[in-house]
Amino acid sequence: MPLLLLRHYQLDLAAWDACVAQARQVVPYAQSWWLAATAGRWDAVVESGASGEYRAVLPLPVRRLPWGHEVQQPAFTQQLGLLTTAASCHAELLDFLPLLRGHYPRFYLQLHTEQELATAPTGFQLAERLTYQLPLAPSYATLHAGYAADYRRRLRLNAQLPMPLTVAPLTALDEMLALFRQHSGEAAGLKDKHYQQLRTLYAALEQHGQALPLAVRSPETGELLAGALFVRYRTRLVYLFAGASPAGKKAGAPLLLLDHVIRQHAGTVGLILDFEGGMIPSIARFFANFGATPVPYAALSFTQRPWYLQWMR
């Protein structure tokens, strides 16, 4: 079937979500309600079937600018890229990219880890990024043995305390957002709109049964020391967002949160914990100390000169 570039208003969202759910690639960020929360609007290159079903989709999150539509990776949406089903006749990203020509003056899209590109397509720049992943099929004992020795020691010492720190459900997302904003928000560069996007996304995750919010509190005061929002989708468990106070970091609360989800999901064949990061060396070391390994994915981009400069050589 032919490939079509569709604007957001032309998309059939029911067909979209059916395609994403059936796709060979597991990409939670491509669900329509996820993109609605983080990008607002998106175009797409779509392969349709005879009955109107979508056989493959390439999401293109867009931002309207005076000089045209710009494709830009939204916050809280680490990876996108081409999603294909068993019925797709077009399994290669290179089949989809020519339809973008002339429509977007700027383009930046992070592809998923299953999207392999040996070289940059003509007219595009290609950059490698890293995430860290940990398969959760082994038993907890096996996974725990893969932790750094210092992590195992800290977990043991916490368990020996008269009132050890424990992990419990996080009942209010805003409490974690306030903690993050107070201690990390300025360095992270997040603005009010980003916190609102995360609230909207969290509500949708809850509605679709994919949210796993967790917290570690002081046993003496009940003060929130650290919180994390994980997402469970098909064969992925994503470490989407987290915040901790200096006291929480000192007490090892982030370590406890990750150990908790690893313990709870250990032995699940096919399930992968995606730490959703690893470009910053200190954070990469933190993830690697759980036994996670780096997995590359590509960032694809181009900048097209404005129409009024096209005549210049």
C-alpha cells in the first residue's frame, strides 16, 4: 500500500493505537494519548491497509512556527521512530523519509533502540545516544548478584536498621514534582509547561493502567525522601521520572526504589527495565551498578535553509 504523510487532523487515532499495540517494536511513547500529553499534535507518515487499518506509522511530533512546522522530540518521550506490524509492506525507515522533503524546515527525532541505521540517510545527520537496559528474566538472586558490591552492602545495612527505609506506593504525583523542583528543577531546565505535561501524562498512564508510582519516606517523620514513576507497557518497564532530596540520596532511597521494582518483576521472561538515560557519565554509572548495559539508539536531524535563501550556493 502507498505511504502517506498525514497531518494530525487527518489521523485515525483508533487505527493508530491498534497499530502501535500490534507493532513488532515496543514503544510506549508512540501511544496516541502519550503523544497528546507531551507533544499535543503530531503528523505522521502512515502505511494504510485496504480496510483503513494502519500497518505502519512514523510519528512526527510537530511544533508550529512562523516559518512552518518543525519536527521536535517532546519531553518525556525518549524514543519514537518507525513502528511496523506483521502486515506492513514497508519495514525500512528509508522508505518513509522521502515524504518529509519540503514539509519541515527543521527536524529532530530520536529513534527507538530497534531502529538500526548504519549510516546517515542522504540529507540527514545521525548521532548516537545511549540508554541503559536490564533484562528481568533472571531470578532476583541472580540480578542482585549483578549489583555493584557497594549497592549490595547498602541494601544489607538498610535491612539491618531498627526502622529500615521501605518502598510504598506514591499517592500524590505533585509531592514528587515539588521535591524534584526544589532540588533538581533548575539544573534540569524544566519549566512550568513541562510539569503540566507530566501531570497530564500521569493521569493518562493511570487511566490506562500503565503507571507505577513509588515512594520512600522517612520512617520517623513521613517526609518524602525519594519518588519514582515507572511505566509498565508490554515487555518494557520504563524508569520515566524520579526525584530525591539530598537526605534521600544520602540514605540511598533511589537505590531502594530501583531494587524494589527489580525484585518485584524479576523472573518475568521477556521483560526489560529501561532506565531511560545514560548520556551523563555519573547517571550511567548509577545504572550500570545495577548490572544494566548500554544500548544505543539514533537521533536523526536536519536543518533546511529558509525558502528565501535556497537560491544561495
